[in-house]
Amino acid sequence: MNSDSDLQIAGDLLEVQHLLRPAREHPVTVAEFVGLARAISADRSQWAPLVQYDATTRWYHRLRTGPGYEVWLLSWVPGQGSGLHDHGPSSGALTVLDGELTERTDRGKRTLGAGAQRVFAPGYLHEVVNASLEPAVSLHVYYPGLTDMPMHAAQCAPAAATV
Ligand SMILES: [Fe+2]
């Protein structure tokens, strides 16, 4: 402590904005990308009016873009799935907004309910399917933006496996 200083902060330190790092306009860390997804998820007015369901193909809509990243809104009617794929050079964060999705990987399968989030690195291999009887909606943040989504032929998880 500098004994020559008689500086004192009175009151709530968090109210002293000039001492705090300003919030970034765009996310750059995993935590910030997950936080962005949570913030969008919590505000249904940002996405619920846009959602459409298409029984012939999975519906998707680019909700937002920023420097190096994209945010996509997807809907899934019962039985619709992604097929087994990776995400090329992109990292991503998947958030279930409504309904329930099942993710299958070489380690088994997991059920993702509304609010569940999965973060993955480049090369992560999975298949996502709506195995429920109700429609589902999900939010996908990709960094960098998804330019390649290579499909893979083999099913990677036996139906009975559970993670
Ligand atoms: Fe994916």
C-alpha cells in the first residue's frame, strides 16, 4: 500500500464505471460466446417470433453476425436430425431453446433439454436429432462462422448407450 496516497473509494465500487473494463460489443472468449447464447435464450422476443417449422427440411435462420462469428436459429420437428457431421475449422456452442434434442457421439448419447448447452472445438463429431414427440428449437454460435460441415457416413453411438 502506498502510504503517500490518501485516495479512498466511498460507496459501491461497482458503481465506479471508469474503474471497470467496459463490456465488449462482441464476444471473443468461450465464456462470452456462451453468455451471448444464454442472453439470447433468455429473451424469447429475439427468436420465438422468427421460428418456423418445416416438415420437409430442417429450418434455419441466421440470427446475428459479428466479427468472426455467426449465430443461427434452427428448428427441428420430431424425427428431424442433422446426420453425423463435424464443423470444419469452427468451434461452436449449441443451446437448446425449446423442446428436447438428443446428441449422439462416439461416447454415447445425451438428452439436451431447454437451457442445455454444449460447447465444442473444431473437429468435434456429433449427430443431433429430435427424438421427442414435440418440436424443438436450438441456437448455434459458430466461431469462425460455419463454412464447412463435413458429413460422415457411420452412426457413432448405439441407440441404447447413454452418457
Ligand atoms: Fe453440429
